[in-house]
Amino acid sequence: MGQAATKSGVVIWGAPETTALLSASGPGSAASSGVSPPAASLSSASANASPLAGSAPAATPLGGESSSFSASPALAVFAETSEEMASPRLVDALKNINSERVSAGGMQMAVVAHSGELYMWGANSEGQLGTGDRRDASVPRLVKALHGKVVKAVACSQEHTVCCLDDGSAYAWGCALNGRLGLHGLSIPSSAGLGVFSPATGARPEPLASACAVCTPRVLESLCGYFIADVACGPYHSAFLGIYEQDRTSLFTCGLGLNGRLGHGDEEDRHLPTAVHALENVNITAIACGAHHTACVTSAGTLYTWGGAAFGKLGLGSTRGSQLLPKHVSGPLRNKVSARGSSLSFFS
């Protein structure tokens, strides 16, 4: 799947079986990388197209299983079709909405309007659309549970979604397996299985027990003492960037701990957002999660990565094993934008 943000809009293209471009009954699969390519020529969609633009003034993570970026002003484009889409098409349901943020997960998408309203569509087997039910949606649906609130950032993954509001609160919904929602008491054991979609066979697992499906946004009360400025999530874990004491930051992670993707020095699951103590003395400006790893950028332009090192995606010189604690990535990466996928990382 490809994505690009321009001055006049956000566009997506690709085969429906590898994106959230599906009808309510159409097939879907987890995006293998989610990496945003350079902006293509979109003269047919806009006469004012421009290169990809990030949202944060310093550095903004893009791509990965939960790619998220900004465009202002912007219109999200999406085609309600089960066939391949080779060129951008406008989403009729959002043509009058001035969208500011877009997030693409494995099988769902989200758009944050300028007004702060949140719209979502795609697969909904675990309530990841936040609409109060588990029905798939082929067109954008307003997340009514957040009516009257102003969403500032959103991140979608395979079966869950997280967001933060202008008041600094954080919300999560969807599959609570392994504690990825950070809602203690709403998860089920790892032994129940990860429920992974198989692109090779096209087979989807049966929906997990309803006890782990949270169909409406739930506030993360454990983070109420912090102003949550940004969120990110991989298929099985989530990250929250908190601000306290004016400009000090703290990174919280929760969910599956395999490969050390949570950054706590072990591989234990966390069912509540837990501070990454190895980063307590740095000022974090941007965060991102891949399928098996996590990354952050500091105000000094320093990049830290941790988690599974397969394919060299951590940029630490190794293609094997795991990095259980955040580690500085050396090289000319000061003030750069980072993008991650399932098995790779990009810096530009």
C-alpha cells in the first residue's frame, strides 16, 4: 500500500487485499510494511501537490503497522471497492471534512478532522473502529463515543486503536490481548493465541473471546497524571508519550513484551502503560512502533531503537537477536524523519 500527503490532500493506492481498501465483506490482510513512498504525481487529483510533509516541527515517525502523518489542510481519499485501485479516488463521505491526521492500520483506517472528530472504517472484528459494535465498515463512521472531545493524534494497528486528546488524556479500544490497550483487567493470556491473519492462505482466525474486545474508546486512567502528547502502536503493543513538569517527557509502553519491544529490559508483557526508565533523562519529541520494534527521536535529534533486530531494522549493526533496552543509533540522523515497517526502518 502506498500513501502520500500533499498540500491539498492525503491519498492512498494499492491492492485491496493488502490495505484497508475493502468493502464490508471484502478480503483484507495486514500491511507488510506500511512504508510511505515519495509523493507521486497527482495532477489528476490536485494541481497543488507537494512532497510528503510531517506533522511535528522537529521529527515525526511515519509508516509501520500504524503509520500516521499529517496534512493540513487535507482530504482523505479512499475507494469503496473490492477491486484493485491504481489511481487516487476521493472519499465521498469525507469530501466536506477538513482532515488533519491520517492513520492506517493492518485492516482499518482513521481520519482526524480539523474539528477534532474521529472517523474510522475497515475491519472491526475486535471493536477497533470504536463504534460500539463489531461490524466492519466500508465507509468512514464517526466515533460517537468521543463526541464533544478534540482528538489530536491517533494510531491504528492490526486490531486496536489508540488516541490522545487536546486535554492530554489517552484512549484505547479494540483487542486487549497481552495488555496492548493498557487497560488492566481487560486482557486475556498469551496462551490464547495472537489471532494473526495469514496473507498466504487468506484465512482469518475466528474473533477472539468478547472479553478482550473493547468496542468503544476507554480512557487510560493510569496516565491521568501526564499530558499525553503522542501515541503509537504496533500489532501487539502500544506507546504513549507523556509530558510533565513543563517540558520533561516520559515514554510509556504496554502489551506484548516479546523481543523486548517494550524497552523494559525483559520480554514480559505489560498490562498497564509502564515508563521506559532507560529514557527518563532524554527529551522525546516523536515515537513510533513497528511490528516487533519501537523507536523514538529526541529533541537533540538522537534516534533510539529497541526490540527485534531481525533484518537489521534497528539500525544497530545486527540482524539477529533482540535489543531489550533503548539504544542510540549512530550515524548522520540528526533532525531526521524516521519511518518503520514490519521488517525495516527508513530515515530521510
